[in-house]
Amino acid sequence: MRAIWKGAVSFGLVSVPVKLYAATESHDVSFRQVHAKDGGRIKYQRVCSLDGEEVAYADIAKGYETEDGEMVILTDDDLAELPSTSSREIAVEKFVPREQIDPMLFEKSYYLEPEGQGAKPYALLRQALKDADRMAVVTVALRQRTTIAVLRVRETEAGEVIVLQTMMWPDEVRVPDFKVEVDDAKPQEVKMAHMLVETLAGDFDATEFEDDYAEAVEALVRSKIEGGEVKRTETSTKTSGEVVDLLAALQKSVAAAKSARGEDDSDSGSDSGSDSGSDESDDDDEKPARKTAAKKSTAKKSTAKKTAAKKTAAKKSTAKKTAAKKTAAKKAS
């Protein structure tokens, strides 16, 4: 794991130097948009909606769209004047009962690791949180924006760790614009519901649940690979794409060299494709290309020499014919 932030937790006069680690990661299955014909990736260009021209990244600015559709352009100087902070402090504001915080407010989770001489005050804060059975509401500056968060203790395989969970601001939680109006349940129905709850009651164990969709996608992909249903593109880099690109370049070089010599290049592909699985070094891979380049140069020189020889021979033949005509004319006179 790589620390993404360093700072200190401060509560009262106690300061705990810590490192911050992302506590979660997404395992969602992701797909790429590709051309169905050849598997090439679809590119997206930055195009202006007004003039239709592609815009360079350096010419892109931040804009705030108003409710009536007007666009306000914000410059770097404007953004520099906005309130921001680079404080490296996680300031404890208060300790509150955990049931008072709605889980819907939780956003992203991080692990806190004590740094340097922070092991003892870290253990002190951890024990205080456990004994009080409360969460510490804190303010912290992440990515130059101040946000609210909580500190709590979590049991992990590595031991008890303090977790920081950032929270959304209250106005970021939407209020439903509908009302749920239902008839009261009958006593017998409530009794059966209670029985069902008791039947399914148990302790939560996250390992009992699996991501069936992700596993099914991986199995499907494996079966297609085993069945040879794979599109090999020139830009592939994860499946020996560099070798494929090198072979393609060599094939073109050989074909060009043979074409320059007036030879048939119909067999060039089969000869160069037999070593597609080789693990030669970069230096070895470059040698055939250099030899091919040398062959091209030699072929060009040879062609030039032949052309020059033909021109010289033609001139000599013309000169001989002219001299013979002059001699015959003298004899006739």
C-alpha cells in the first residue's frame, strides 16, 4: 500500500503523526468501447460544441454554468482566490455516539498508520475511542478542500486500526420528492414478518457474499480466449503486442527490399512469422531491422549501378553507330 497523505491527528494537546492509506478499492468489471470489426479502441476528442474544432488541452478552462444556461469562465487567477487549505492536521472537533451519524453520509474510507513517534498517542486515541464507544468528528483538508470526517476503530487481520471516513455535507444528501403511503399491516402479517426475520437472523460475514457478475464475466472472457476469439490489434500491449508490431515492421521491410530487387514477396509473411514467440533481447530484435535497412541500401545502390551501366552502354552503342555512318559516307564520296 502507498500512503497518499501525511499529517497529524490533534485532539486537545495531543498530536498523533500519521500516514493515510486508501482503505477500499473498486473491483467493478470495466469494458472498453471498441470497433466491433477489428477490436480497435474508440477515441474521444476534445471538440468545441460551437465551432466544431478540436481544442488543445492548454486552451481548456473551467466554466461554471448558471441555471439559465449562461457560462462563466474562471481563470487560474480566479481559482487562486478561492478558499483552500493545505493544512496537514486532522482536527478532532467532538466525540459523538456512533448511532447519531447516518451511514448515508459516509463517502470514502482510509486507514491511519502511526508515523515516527506517534505509536503511543495513536494507541491512546484508539483505546479512548473504543472505551467511549464513540466516533470522533474531525475536519481535514484533502486535495485542497476541507471536509468533515469521522475516526473510528476497525478490527482487521493486521489488528485494530483507526479508520478515517470522509462524509458528505448535509446539503449533498437528497430529500425524496415522493411520499410512501401504504395501509397498515394486519397483526397476522406482522407476526409472520417477525417469524421470517427470526428465521433469517444471523451475524454478518462479508466473505459469505460473492460478486457473481464479475466471476461470470471473467469465465466468459477465459472461454473466448481459449476458443481463439481474440482480436489482435497493433496497439495491443498486454498480449505480446510489441513482438507483433516488430514482426509487422520486419515483414514490410523484407517486402520492400524484395520489391526493390524485382523479386516476388509472396512468401515474406510465412518466413518471418515463425519466431513470434521468441524472447530475444531488444538488441537482437534490432539486428534484423538493421540488416534489412542495409539490404535496402544495397538494393538501391545496385539498381542505381545497373541503370547507370545501361545508360553508358546505350551511349557507347549510339557513338559506334554514328562513327560507322561517318566512315561509310567518306568511302562513298
